Amino acid sequence: MVLQGGGEKVFPSDLMIVRRLKTGLVFPVFLSDETSDYIDSVKSAFNNNVGHNRETISKALKELEVNSSSVKTIRALSLLFFRHSLFEPPVNVDAPALRLDVFKAAKIPPVNTDEKQKILKSVEKKYGLTMDEIISGIYADKESELILREAYSASTIEIARAYNLEQLETIMMRCTVLYIKESSDWSYTVTSIKRLGLLYTTQIEGNELQSIRITGPLEMFDSPERYGFRFAQLIYKISMLEKWTVEADIKIKDKFEKTVKIYKLKIGDAISYYLPESRKNENINYNFVSRAEPLIIEGNIYFPDYKMKIGDQDVYINITGKTYAKKDNEIKNNLRGKVNWENIYLIRQKDKKIKGEIVFYDDIDFPSLKSILEEKYSKKKTLKNELDENSIESIKKELDKLYPETEKMFEYLESQGLIPERVLPAMGYKLKWRGLDITVIKKD
């Protein structure tokens, strides 16, 4: 059983519906309770065709388009229903293998019903299917043949809000630059930006954050589409806030004048009603960690995600990824001696671990992080407290043999249950960063 999707969660650009003003402003056109007839008609087309294939449903939707005052709205809603409805193949069979066997049996195309049945009979035993099932199963892997088993059944208002969000995300794919002018939670906002891997800068006046500037997908030369899908998701995360305001430059092609113009989109929390209901949930069930407020130090603003109590010290936790590695290491160096700052990298299961950094897969394990930081920030522990002189000497000799092979030195220490970042400096080595790579060098 498969959930029939339509790709990424944005509509194709030709289904984008906006209202443009002569003043240069642009607004998304949303569905509401007053325009529920569009939703009701598409919903009926799906509900009336449960048990039929996708091709049959598409024909019913074409009829709706002919009689509709907004073809784009019907097409966008249809795509939304296809994405959220449940489809499955007409027959549970390996369709490519069945096709091959049928075509092999039919050395020449059958010209009458008897010849056709004779061909199908030859593969009937192998697959344990009836002739009708074989006929249905030959192209069971084709999208047009998938059978609707369960139609999208959300309420009218929920469907309208899902549609509105996708329309807004589609508009964001045409963005050159986005400014977040107001946020009731700047730390959450920056965390969302970083977790999506977006490029941003902060605008500060005095000791106050004025706005955040985010590079839009149309300003990206490298993988703009991939970046755009991540960028489009930001608007939903921002809409979860109690207060928010954004301004964006949107590039739209005028199909009549055949020119491209930049329009200004200005929206805020007033439109949150038209988007899916959801509020950010950042509850942390540990008494040793809490959400951190932005830090303003020497005229610069920093956005730690969390503050963790380690002994009698506060350690600021910055959740980051490889995209920001260089920038975050510069921040850590700038803050050395001022606050305790730790960059914690979140990576995917298939990603390679970053040597010399604290790394978690997919999400943070706070108790484990606390143990790691307690080890790092302990004032009492030294190598002599943990290891005897012979062990220290043995480890030092092995490290000298492995030097300058950084990777092998790290692997050796980790195999001994030791933390390389703490042991190597104590053994007379320095750790030096070059981009994302760490190198061990001997101290002079």
C-alpha cells in the first residue's frame, strides 16, 4: 500500500495564485470558508471514485476544470488530494516480471480472444492469478493504474489551510531575499533557519536585533531548487510564532508583457489563521538545560539554542550543521574567555562523523551531552588522576608512532576509551582546524 505523492510539498509555479497591486505589492490568494465550493467539488470527485484508478479520477477532475471559474485552484487542490490520498496497485504482483513473461509467451500479437486466453493461460499457474488479474497486473506499476483506496478526508478548513500553506511556500520559491522584521522568539527563529541550512545575516542597531536577512532561492547559483524546498519550509515554522512579520522580494514573470518584475510581499501573524494550526513545542524535560536567550557581547549578537548547567558553570549550546562549521568555529574562538560556547553538530545517519566535534545523529540526546560536557569541563580530572605513569607513557609512545596521521591517532585514543580532544593537548599536541578538517600538530 502506498501513499501517492506528487513530489516536494510545493505546487508547481504555474499553479501559483497571487494578487498584484500597481504599488508593487503582492499578496497570496487564500481559500477560506467562503470559497469551500472548490474544496467540496474536488472532495466529491475523489470520494465518488474510491475503487477506481487514477486515470478515471483525472478525467472527473478535468470536467470540474471546464466548469470552474478558477482552473488553477481546481488543479492545485487536485494535486493536494492526490498527495494525501491512499493508492495501491490493482494487483499485488511484480508487474515488470509479469509483463516480460506475457510478452515472451506472445511471440506474435494475438488476433482473437482465444489466442489471447491461450497466452494468458501459460502464465496463470506461475503467478497464481486469474486471467482478469493478469490483465490488470500487467501494468500494475503504472501511476495511471493505481487504485484509490482512501480519499483525503480532512475537514474543509484543514484542507483550505493546507492549500494556503502550499500556495505561500510556492510563492517563497520565487524569493530573492527575505527579511524577518519581527519575532516573538528570536532564538527559535534562528534555530529554525540553521536547521534548514539557510544563509542568513543579522541586522543590529545598538544592542537590539532589528531583523534577520535570509538569502532566497533565486539568489542561489548552487542547487537553487534543493535550497528552495528548504527555504519554503521556513514560512510554516515562522507562522507558529505568536508574533511575526516578514517582508520578501518576489520575482514574478508577467505573461502579457513578457517581463520579470520584483514585487514586495509583506505578511505577518494576521494571516496565521489561514495556515495549518500548530504551535511550536520546545518543552525540555530536564532541569539542567533550558532555552537560551540571544547574547549581545561587545556589540555583536549570538544565538545559542540552549544553556546547560555543568557543575557551577553555564555552557551555551549552539546546534549547528556542516554548512555553518567555519562560521561557528570563528564564533567559538571569538567567545573564548568570555562564555563557555559549544558547537553541537546534528547530522544524518548517512553522513560522515566530524572529527574533533560533538556530533549527534538526527536529534540531541541531552543526558549524553551532559556527560560529555561534564568530562570536558571537569576541573578536578587530569590524566594522572585517571591513568598511571606506565599507561601514560605507553599511550604517548603509541601516539608518537602514529603521528602525523590524525585519523589514526583519534581512532587509537577512542579505542582506549579516551577523549582525543582532552588527551592530545595533555600529551603535548595541538589541534588545528582547516575548514571541516582537524589536524594534530606537535607543540613547539
